[in-house]
Amino acid sequence: MSAFRDMLARQDDAALAAVASVGLLRRARLRLAEGDTPACVEETAQDARVKVGTHIVDLSAAGPGHARCECPATGLCRHILIAVLHLRETL
């Protein structure tokens, strides 16, 4: 298993809520259910690039706390959480 997939396997809801918040995780799940459908643009053994709506999220094996999103939010945003949730379920 790659370092990136190992990181994803460790990202259960408790881990995501700890790095973000329960409310932000809940909003990310709601947006995902309402159709904020992400698409994996590129994946390597160390990272992935995911398109969430109109935003691009760059995730690495370092985890969601080190991810980058091009949206104007500071820190961890719902797009990053949506990308992690999506990848966790599909990879």
C-alpha cells in the first residue's frame, strides 16, 4: 500500500473532526450528499489532486492538515474534507 493510501486509511471521522471540527465535517458530508461531486484529477503514490466543484485540492501523504485548496478559506476547508471523504470511499 502506498503512503498516500495509508494516510487515507487513517482518516476516520474522529481524525477528520480533530483536524477540522465536527461542524465542518458535517457540512462537508452534507455538500457531498447534495452533489458537490469530486473528481480525482491525478493520483500518485504520495499525493492526489482532486477537483471539488470549481476548486482544486492538493492532498499529500502528510494528511489533510497539510492539504491546499485554492478557495479563499484560510486553513482546512470543506473542499479538503470532501476530497478526503471521496478518496477514502473510492480508493
